[in-house]
Amino acid sequence: NATEPWVHIWDYIVTESQAGASYRFSYCCQNEVGTSMWSETSELITMSPSYPDKPKAPYLATRNDTTPSSLKLTWDPPFDHGAQIK
């Protein structure tokens, strides 16, 4: 129960995890008296996929990509970091 005076809620941000990767975690506590046993390993936790990079500007690939009534624009897809590009 987190309302007990001896209970401490602790937050930790995991850095350098891979987007879309799955991890399991365990932890221990330490104070001036010593170190606790390690916790049981958590259930599998999957990181959210990251968002794709911003696309670069479209361009005309050749001079023939224009007519008096149309343009044919080309663009290179951005790096998707494993996320779906819509």
C-alpha cells in the first residue's frame, strides 16, 4: 500500500532502449544497511515503435518530368525506424 509511511514509489526512465524491442526487467533496492535480493523478472515489455523521420523535399528527377499541364514529383522515403509510413 503506497499510503504507508515506509513505502516509497520510485520511477526510473530506461534510456537507450531500441524502438519496438522487447525487454524483461528485475530490480533490487540498496541503502546504508545493504542490498535486497533481486525481484522476480517482469513480464515481457515491448517498447513503442518510434516515428519515421521527416521526409525530404520532393524534386523533379528529370527535365522530362514537366509538361505544360503537369509535374511528376519524386521523393525519397525517410528512414522508418521500423514504424509504418502512412
